[in-house]
Amino acid sequence: MASTFNQPNQAVRLLSTTDPVPFDSQAEDAPQEVNCSVQIPVPRRRASAIMRSLATAIGDRAMPLCMAGQAGNIGFRLPDLGITILGTGCHRPLLCEQAQDMRLVTGDHMLIVRIEDEAHGYGPFTLDLLMSGTERWLTRYRLWQIHPTADLWLVPSQGEGRSVRVLSGYLAASPRAPFFSLFEREHGCAVAAQSLAARQGDK
């Protein structure tokens, strides 16, 4: 079941009270500070670029985040969807524990961009998702989109298992993938990868 964002409690607190605004009107070097008990490492430039493009692809309201007292951008938060996006070049399960700790006090869905060797032309990363209210990570997922203006999906890298549809205002879990053939699978992954690459090219 999809769930919506719960307001953060005292353990994680946005130190700025300004509303998040679209990226085209918000300075990239002015992230919102987060007072959090867990330390989230600052991702490298490659991961940060993908995280930023993914945030704009998922929703038009995103908030760059940094740890209180630090300047580096640790991720992005999409308040309308209740999603926090983190990123790393490390192998799983690294960063999963920190993301779980952050989710305990924010109520957000936690999405990790994990840089990996490029495979099948679908981009140099996979996604790990921990949905709000669940305990099981969905690992090594990829973006899928039947055409550039269609809904975005997160689908398994292999097989036709549980998938997640990104809708306006929430995430919707589905017991099966949105494609019905290998051709549709590869086509949708290629479309999503091209759309995301185009967003990165616009920056």
C-alpha cells in the first residue's frame, strides 16, 4: 500500500522553515539543513547529478538537504510525495542502515541511487527503495517508462516482480511489472534512461 508523508518529529528537524520550491528557482548551493542523529555521507558528483535529475523527474517540488553544520548536499526530499533520495557509489547494503534510521523519524519513503557499472544501456545506476510502513528493501530496481510523458515506474532489474508506480502525490505498489514482454521491458527501461539523461544534459 502506498503511504503519504508524516511530519518529522524532534529527532529530525528541518532548520529552515521556508517552503521547498522547484529547482529552476532554488539555488543548488543552498540546501536545507537537517538536524539528524545519523550521519549521512555526501555522495560524489556523479551520484549527485543522477539524484538531482531523478528528483525533478519524480516531482517538481524538491528540497536539497544537508546535515546540520555541513555544507555538502546529502540528498533531496520531495515533500509532496514523502520521498527522500540519497545516493552512493558503495555496494549494498551500505547506506541502507542510515536510510532506515532516517525513515524512522521522518516517515518518508527512502530511495537510494546506487552507482553501478552500466548494463544494457539503462544507465550507470540502480535504485533501492524502502517504502514507508514496510520493512523489506526493494533492491536493484530500474526506472521504466513506456513513453517520455507517461507515468514513471520502478521495476526489478530482472523478472516481472513487484513494481512501484510514481503517481501524483504518492507511490503505488503493484504485485507485477507494467510490461508484458521482453520488448516492452527493454523499451521502457531505455525510454526512462534517455529521459533522465536528457534532464542531466539540461543542467
